[in-house]
Amino acid sequence: MIEEIDLPAVDDELFEHFRFVVDKGQQPLRIDKFLLNRIENISRSKIQNAANEEKILVNGDTVKSNYKVRPLDEIVIMLAYPKIEHDLLAENIPLNIFYEDENLLIINKQPGLVVHPGAGNFTGTMVNGLLFHFENLPAKPKNAFRPGLVHRIDKNTSGLLVVAKNDFALNYLQRQFAEHTIQRKYVALVWGDFKEEEGTVTGNIGRSLKNRKVMDVFPDGDYGKEAITHYKVIERFSYVTLVECILETGRTHQIRAHMKYIGHPVFNDETYGGDKIVKGTVYTKYKQFVENCLQIIPRHALHAKSLGFIHPATKKEVFFDSPLPEDFENVIEKWRGYVKK
């Protein structure tokens, strides 16, 4: 999302659905009652749940359902999915289908491809391509713009995604993600060397309090959602390290945020500070070498390498493993050559 961006973690991302400015002559009234009269086809319990989940803001601050509105209050309701104002378009977008049967697909997503439509990206996504190649992909009402999707990964993360082809497969696979029984391994090139060969990063992940486009780690308190990442060193290159990351949970940008948190941002991750020299020498030749590496892999060095789960039809465990993309292999070879010299 599920570095990785999962659909089960979609609540980390909020989108504006409604905005109201209270009239000057408004008498004090509970906000759940106020909204009930202004939003069609909504129940009071749904409004109260939205308030409990801190998705109702008044003048920029979250409020509870018993808040009494006042004249000129500005009320905004944020939900965990974009407001659909566009029709989904089928587009002839090339997809790397790694595996296919009657129930599911495994897509080996190329870097640079957005997984599903959203704010600013209503065309040119993997979902638009899926609609062109496959008909009647399943979708739940609130995920109508994500037909077939069980999880998701970032635009510039490459690697494996499972797509359901029918309702049964969708529900069966989503349950495994919700129960954290899916096996997911990523490979990342990160800055710095590790003292240990393996370890675990824990700490809640949630939207940054300063920048909603960035995820922060909150080791203490109730903010954010539990996140656990296990890592193991694969190969060391003095100033950067190739690591395997196993997700126990699937939070938005989990690997990228956790690696930054422990001082090892993902190589060329501009969002989390990996797009500049973090470790190394001050020599001009080294700076030029790093610049060359950043050009070889012009995106964050993160690949969803393998995926394992119980197949919805056979009820047997299946496992898929993908090779590293060419840009990733090339930058690794570049660092190997540097270390040898």
C-alpha cells in the first residue's frame, strides 16, 4: 500500500466528501442532527461513526458527534476513499501478467504505474488497464474504483500484486490480508550499514501531523496504526545495504517510513530523504558516483519480490517470486563495482 500500500490500510488516506458553512442564524444543534438533515441517504449512526473515527472537522479540528454547531462554522467530512466524480475508463495499458487462472491474476507491476484511480490520477492506472483486458472484475460499493484489487503498492514501487477475478476470490483473499496471513517479501536498497544481520522495526504509522503526504512513525501513544517490519541483510556495499523486508502488517509507506525511522532511508526515496547522500565520503568522485546511481534507478529502490497465500479455489498454499527489475539490478551492480574498487 500494503512502501507498500494495502487496501485494508486505506483509512490512512482521507479525502474530502462534504463541506458546509453554517448559516449566521443557526441555533445550537448537535452536529450529527445538523448533518442528518443535509446529507442524503445517510444514517445518524454513520455520522456518529465518522465522528468517532475523527473524520468530521469543524474549523480544521476534529469533533465528536455531540458537538453543537455555531453560526459560520465550517464543517468538512473526510472519508477513506476519493469522491468519485469520473467514470472508470478502460484503457489499453500493457500489463505484465505473471500468473493467471479462473480466480485470480498476479501482476508484476512496473515502476511508475499508479495502481488505481484517485485524486489527480483518474486515467492511466493499472485498474484502467485491467478493465480493458478483463470484464466483470468484482468490486465492493465503497471500492467501486478499485475492481479486483486486494491490496496495492506505491506508484514507484515495482513488484507483485494479486488481483481477484470474482467475488469469492476477492473476499477470500481480503480476509487473509486482514488476518495478516499473507506472505510478502520486499527487497530494498537502503542507506547505511547495519550492525546486525537482521532485526524488527515496530512503531505505529500514521499521517504526519505536519504533512499529510508523508507517514510518520509514532512509537508511543495511540496515534497511527500498529506496524511491524522484519528485515534481513542480503548484501552490504559499505554505504548502502541490500535488505529483505517481510511485512507483518500492511500500512501506507510502511517500509519506507520504518527504514527512515531507524536511520536507513530507501535509496532515492525523495519523500523520505533517500534522494541525497546520507552515508559516505566527501570526495567529489564519490558524489559523482552517487549521482550516477540515482540516475540509473530514478525512483525509490523498493521491489515487492514475492507473494504467498492460500489459493481461494484449491485451498493450498501458493507462492510467487519475481526477479528484480533491470534498473534495480543495474544499480546493485554499480555498487558492487564500487566496493570492489
